[in-house]
Amino acid sequence: MSEFDSMTFARRLKALREERGLNQKELSRAAGLTEAAIANYEVGRGMPNAVKVVALANALGCTTDVLLGIVPLAVA
């Protein structure tokens, strides 16, 4: 991806969460974020800061590159 796209992030976040069998509440607890924040991120309303992206990636067991859409999901 040549340019950052917030909708790519939104789709990746939801896809990775569902792939791991987590609901939004479980991911929010694992990442230390609110459930509302997760819901907003997944529909493209707002973007997490770098610290939160790292927390989400850690909770999902992936790299920030995968979560941000820099690396294809097939690599994840």
C-alpha cells in the first residue's frame, strides 16, 4: 500500500479480530481500550495513535505492519 488508508485499517482490525474468534469486548480488554473505541475503529470513525496500534497488534498476535495494511494478510 503506497498511502495509509484508514478504511484498510478498519477492515484489517475487524478481519483479524474475527479470525482470532474475539468479540469487540474481548479485544478491548486485551488491548486496554474501550469497546466503543474498537467499534469506532472498525467502521473507520477515528484512528488510534501509535501506542494504541501497538496494543491492538499485540492483543491480536500480529505485527503493526499487518494491522496497518503494509503487509498482506496472507503473510500474517
